[in-house]
Amino acid sequence: MLDHWYNHCHTQAMKIAISLPDQLYAAADRLARRLGVSRSELYRRALADYLERHDDESVTRQLDAVYGDDPDPGVPGPLDRQQRRGVSREDW
């Protein structure tokens, strides 16, 4: 009989089967090896990233960060001000 913790952990994730073109599968396999993660972990990360980038609220947050009034800490002040002058103010 399997230990309770093993059975419980095993059922927390959904197993699926997908079809990928050979070249995409090979590239993903190479990247997983290079990153030192399993293919499952690579696919999980890739899907999570894709979903985050296409989430309406996430896209809005990213646009707000680019076009908002708060300066970007990664951009030097003079460059940030110059970039902001090049973006027109519009009501959305």
C-alpha cells in the first residue's frame, strides 16, 4: 500500500498528453537539459508565463508601468523624462 502522503501529492497535478512537432519537442528537451529542469517543469513554466502575458489584468499592469506617471527605476531620470515627453497623454 502506498503511503498517504505519496498518493496525496501525486493527485495535486493534472497529467495531460499533448502533440508537438518534432523540432519543438527537441528544442524544449535541449532547453530543459540546459536549465536542469524536467520537461514537465519547463512546460509548466512556459504555460504559466504565456498565461501571465495574456492575462488582461497583467497586460494592463504592464502598460500602466510603461505609460504611468511613476518613473521606471531601471531607466536613468533624464532618459525617462525624455521618453515620457514623446508619449502623448490620452484618456482611455
